[in-house]
Amino acid sequence: MGMFFDLYESSFNISDSRLFLFSVLVVMALSLAAALLSAVLRRVFPIRTPGTMVATMLTGILLPTGMVVAFVASDVWHNEEKGRAAVETEAAALSDVQRAARYLDPASREKVNKLVDKYVHLVADSEWPEMGKGTSLPAVDEVIEELAVLAAGVGLQSDASKREAIAAKELGNYVSRVEHARDSRLRIAEIRVRLPKWLAVFIMLFVSACVIAELHLAHPRTLIVSLLLFSLAFGVTVFLIAAYDRPFTGKTIIEPTPLYKVLQ
């Protein structure tokens, strides 16, 4: 189990082309193992009378296999969508922070803009790589606290105008939105396909390959073509699941581009 996770973790840092090739080869290895198992079973238990049970099983096996793969893939792509939404929400909240700061006094406005600039660079340049390790950056928490304290301080100033007091209140609300969006992003960064799901996928693929091999074992050319097409089709699916799993890790799917746009 530990070796599987080590191998899976390393897959996040390879290029998409290598990950695609690796995924197809894994399914191809399963198909080869299925063909060898069918050949051994046929030698140990020779077929004495023809039967049609295996032929009728093919559709019945492929259907649950497709359902299991679709179930796992749906979870992965749903998490990827939630990750993108969290980043977009975080960027929009930062833009709202800057917008509210326009109504503060010049000194406070400058402090807010500097803190927003610091936040974006800390998150995009430093925290993004740390998310792959399941950790966050404490310096980002400090920036959020500084923004919250600044908003509360402006609202409590006795000489603050009514407009500044309202802007400070809205600033505090937007800072809370930034914090909540960041928390969502960090939680999503830790989600990955767990081992039981991968086991279910590979077991169902192996069983399907066994049925295909049993059907075509007497016809080598048909067997090879069938298993190659099977490996390519489901290898692509395994590649997509592995590529989109943990979208903030390794060769990340989600980039901090929306956060950089805030500074523009």
C-alpha cells in the first residue's frame, strides 16, 4: 500500500504525456495478466463442451465497470470544479477589498493595497507549492489578520466619516470572504482518490479484461487487437482521473492566474 501511494504521489510531478503513457501501460499490464490467467485456466481446465456464458457476461461486466470508473471520475472532476470556483471567489473577494479601500483615507487605502499585493504574492508564489504537501503558509494567515484588524480599526476611529465607517464594515466582510474562500481551496487541495476507489477501478478493469481474453483466446489476432483497444480506451480514462486528481498538486491543473489579475 505504501509503495502504491509513493508511486502515485510521484505521478503528480511528471508531464502529461508521460502520465498518459504510464496509465495506458498500467491497463495494458492488467490486460496481459488477464490473458495469461485465461491461458493457464484453459490448460488446467480444458473446455470440453462449448458454452455461451462468457459471451453473455461481457455486457454485464462492462456496464458496472463503466459505472465504477464514471463514479470515480465524477468525484475528481467535481473537486476540480470546486477548486476553480474557490480560486475565482478568492480573487473576486480581493478585488472587493480593493474596491472598498477606495473610500478610506489615503493612509489606510495604501496599507490595504500593500497587504493585498503581499497576500497575492505569498499565495501564488509560496503557498501554491505547499498545498501539494497538505500544508498552508502561516504568513498568509497573518496578512488576513492584518486586513481584518485594519478594517476594524478604521471603523472605530472617532474622526472617521460615515462613508469611511461603512467602507470599513464592508471591508471586514470582504476579508471574511477571502478567508473562507482560501479555507475552501486548502480543503480541496487535500482531497484525493482514496485507495479503495482505485482498487475498485483496477479490479473491475481486470475482470473485464479476463472476459475479453476468455472470449478471444483461440484467435490471437483478435485477442491482441481487443486488448489493445481496451487498454487504450480505459487507459485514457485512468489518465484523466490521475491528471485531475488533487488539482493543486505537482503539475497543477489550476493556476493562480485569477489572483494575479487582481493586481492588474
